[in-house]
Amino acid sequence: MPRIPEWIRLKWKADSDFAKVHQLIGGHGLHTVCQSARCPNIHECWGAGTATIMLLGNLCTRSCAFCSVPHGRPEALDLAEPRRVAAMLPGMDVRHLVMTSVNRDDQPDGGAAIFAETIRLCREAVPGLTIEVLTPDFEGNRAAAECIFSAHPDVFSHNVETVRRMQAVIRPQASYGRSLEVLRWASEWRPKMAVKSGLMVGLGETDEELRETMQDLYDAGCRILTLGQYLQPTRHNRPVQRYVVPRLFDTYAAWAKEIGFDGVASGPMVRSSYKADELFRSVLERDAELASAYPDRIPAPLS
């Protein structure tokens, strides 16, 4: 495995807002992907008073090679979880909430009803809140996906994670074609939602394959794209195959914009929900149809 380059290393920063978010989440018995997936941006995001909530417990039914979230046989769904998420929000200075989950292939709907109920209750708790969901593929269950669409998140995100050739190695229980299909369903739903996906680099892909994958995502209706460096979270996960220099991430961003993406975040430390509210705003500025669907919920400009 190549040596970790200097530009990957982060400085520890934990201020009072970090502690506040930590206490709120723990106090309501909730999980975050920031902790479970060992996100390197946890201190920056939590320090700004934001976090990505992880629904459906903390035990995943899949075993992807890149992910450090524990996997195995999960417990029954916690039907009170949506109410606890909504109850936490008034204590946070949040205007754009991201919610994701583990895979729950043990459930007929993959946990989609929990997502939908959480969206509804959070909107009631914080009027004007914009909501982004980062979901599993629900094993290609269209009814489950449409359960979430009908709750109308502002952003629907599903990560393809890597290029077509690497899927069987990196996501053995998923499917490249199935992921594109879920994104296409979301892009065709009306009223319109912003549709988003993410890719990791350094798993063994080539730049040519990355560009092909960007085009596949765009053709499926995806208009927001994140690209970041894969970092091996534990020794049990797939080793890093290469570290991409920052200037090449700039090239990736240029390719994505050339293809037609409205919002692009590309850099070594970029992750799926990193600066999610800024990406959503950038798309609203470029997509008149999407902006017209949210006349009362367009986020205020950054101060």
C-alpha cells in the first residue's frame, strides 16, 4: 500500500459546537455515519453544528470492502427512531439535514418507511428545513424507493461508490446497474428532486473508467457529484491502491462540469455529505425547474 501523502493528514479540532452535537446525538440514542464510517471530516462538520444522521441502527446486513460500519444480523427496527431524530433538531443550528442508513436487507422495504417518517417529522419540527437522504439500493425494490420519493426529500442521493469493473470486489452484494436504475427512478419523479451520487478514487479504478462512470451517472439523471480519496478505515478493509494528487481532483471536477453536472465537489477529503447544503444551493441556482419546486424552502445564502 502506498504511503499516506502529506495532503491527506488532518489537524484535530474540537470546539464547543463539536461537544454540543456529540451530546445531542448520544443523548437521543442516535448514530451518525460520521462516527460509524470514521469520516475524516467529523471535526470540521460537527464543529459547524452539523452531522449526518444514520438511521436503522448501527449494524449493516452487507459487507462492502471499503466500509467500516459493523455488519451482521441487526436487531428489529426501532419505530421510535424518527421521533428521536426530530426531537434532537431544535437543539441544533441546522438548516440542511442529511440522513443516511445502514443496509437493512432483512426488511421487506429495506427500512424505507423509517426514512419517510423521519423526513415528515423533521419538517414539522423545523419549518424551512431542507432534507437530503443518502439511501441504500433497497435491492431494486421500486416501491420502497418510491416510499421515500413520496416524502419528497430535497436531495435524493445514492452512491455508486466505484466504477463498473470494481463493483463485485468493492460492493459484492450490490449492483452497478441497480444503482443507476434507482437514480433514474429518482430523476423521473415529480415534483422534481435534486439527484446526487458519489465516487471514491484509489480503489483500483482508472481515470478513463471514472470518466465513463460520470457519464453513466449523468445519463441516469444525476446532477450532483462528489469525488473523494478512499482511505482504508481499518486493516480489515481494502488497502488503498493509489493516492490521487489534488490537481487531478481538479481535472475530475472539470470533466464532470463538461459532462453537465450542476454541482460538483472533488477533492482528497470530499465525502458524500461534505458541504451538502452548499452543493444543493449551487444546483438550485442552475436548475429553474428544481428551484420552482421549492419556492418556500430555498436555503438562505451563506453569510
